[in-house]
Amino acid sequence: MMRAFQSFIGDPIRHRRFDLAWYRFSQLMHDRTNGAFDSAYMGLARMLRPKVGLPTPIGMAPRETATVIERLRQDGYMVLPFQLSGEQIAALTAFAYSTPAHAADISRNIAVSPGHVPPGVPRFSWWMHDLVRLPVIQKMIVEGPYCAIAQEYLGCRPILAHVSLFLDAPFDGYYEPYIYHYDNEGPAFLKFFFYLTDVEVGTGAHYFIAGTQAHAKPQQFARATLYKEEDLFGWYPRDREVAICGPAGTILAEDTAGFHRGSVLQRDFRLLMQFEFSAVDVPTGYELARKLVPVPVPGLHPGIASIARKFFKAA
């Protein structure tokens, strides 16, 4: 009882975040109803949070967007038909290698670079409030197709909930992201993963079971927890598993309500950026620990502003 009080009342009051209570409630209801709550909520969201007008994205025609949406609804993932430019990769990696990161202890700064990745740590991350100040990221969100794809896939005006950058390194210990699971991050969401290093089997290949993105799961897999491969592939055909690799610049769109896992790095490291769009806000420990202040962006389109209001505001 005390744990529930703290989760749904104590923490939201302490952080002054009602959306934290709503997010945790939606997670609970997903688990209790095996996705039925998600479906009901999205029916309302499409009426109460209608789509907004967006600028034509640079570098992607409407028919290409439609193809992406079709593939996402069928398979739950798609590698996009374009890549980050060399200039974008250079700007993002320059930031990562010149800005302190953190591991599990977010109060401890750690320098990370290609020649200096401290051992014994599976993942290093950077602060969102620093990331959204980068012109390269602002331009990607404002001019890219990500808001448009997310809006069409979710069927309502989405929220840009996360902008993340992390580095995965070889690690011998137990690490949950390497075990099959699905994400319970609200009634509907879509993520974009940007490979900033070459990703192969052995350097962080991402595994996904195609077609498992429906929020209503087989009863034995209904809870958002970790699952053994032998159990999952006793139900799903093994040939639906895909290992998603690619050179630096590869962009993966994925509904991580589908079963997925990372993989043990045997060499080198993997640097990855992620955008998450959701039907509800998804507060993280980072923004609860350090308040986000929206960054002024000149000429910000009103539609983009309404989706990315957590991070940006019109200058």
C-alpha cells in the first residue's frame, strides 16, 4: 500500500508532475488489462488530441512516409530509406566525446571517448537538457520526418517524450536490456534509433521479433517483464527474429511494444541516439532530477512546437 501511495501520489506531488501519476497509472492498467486499456485510451486520444498540421519534411516524400507506416503496422519496425549525413554524425559524436556522460549514478560525471571507455559499465548516457540544445538535433526534429511518421503511426498528435544518447560497451555481468522484453511506456509509442557507429553482430546488433507489436499479447507473455528465448520461440516462429545491423548513419523506426533485446558487445562500442514519441508524456529520472527548460528555436512551426513543447518553444 505504501509503495503504491508513493508511486501514484507521493512522487508526483514531490516533483509537481501530475503526468508522472498518469504515466504510472497507464503502465499499471496495461499490465492489468493486457492492453485493453491502451486500445480504449487511443480511441479517445484520436478524438481529443487530433493530428496537427506539419511542414513538409525535408528528404522524404508523402508516399515514402506511407510506406514506412504500412511496414510499421505490419512488422513493427523498419530501417528508413535514408541515413544521417556525415556532418550530422560528426556533430553528434563530437558532442559525446567532449561532454561528460554518466552511468547508473547520474550525479557522477564520466569522460568517454573512443580511446577511453571505462570498463565494467554496460551503458553511459548523456543529459537530455544538453542534447536538445544542439543545433544538429533541433534541425533533425524541426526539418526531419520523425514528427510526421509518429503522428501518422499513432493516429493522434504525439508528444516528443525522450531525446536520448547512450554508449554501450562490452560487459560481462547481468544486464536486463540483453534479455527479450517489450516496453510498457504508455498506451502507444514509437521510437527512432540512430546508429552513430557501425553496428554488427558482436558490436551491439539489435534483435526484434517482427509482428509482435500489438499491445494485447498471448496470455503467457502479457506482463511487461523479461522472457526466456526458448519460451518466446515456443510460441513465435524463430524466423520472425531479425538482427538489425547497419553502418553508422542507419535509422531504425520501431514500435518497442514488440519483443526485442540488445546483444552483448564482444568488441568496440555502440553509440546510439534515440527519439521517442508517445501518446502520453514519459517522464524519466533525468528530467525529475534536473528540470527541463524548453529551448527557444527561431521559426519553430506551430505543429512541431505542439509536439516538441517539452523541449522547444518558439523564439
